[in-house]
Amino acid sequence: MNATDLVTVNPDILGGTPVFKGTRVPVKSLFDYLERDYTLEEFLECFPSVTREMACRVLECSESALLAPATT
């Protein structure tokens, strides 16, 4: 599963806000929940259209992007 399998950006869905593919759940909601000390399980309970695999993969992709060596 790659990033295009996880996230959709479409101007007709929430004005182009990145959402989990096949849902209307903004990816930012996952980070907002985690920043507010909610668990991943609590996020998934509140947004049942997002699978555990989708959420974990988004977190993994974000980690990889943040920790990747800078290119010149």
C-alpha cells in the first residue's frame, strides 16, 4: 500500500483537504487525536471508516518522510 492508496486530495471532497481514501475523514484528524493524547484505538472507534492498516501506514509514511535524509 503506497501513499496514493491511502490519501485522496479532491477539490470536491472537503474542499481539497487530504482525506483517507474512500472516506471523508481528514488525515489531519489522526494527528489531532494523537496530539491530544487519544490512542489510535480511540481514533479508530470515532472514525470506523478508517482501517487500522490505513492509519498505521499513514503514520509510517509520515515517519519515513520526516526522517529521510535531505537531498541536495
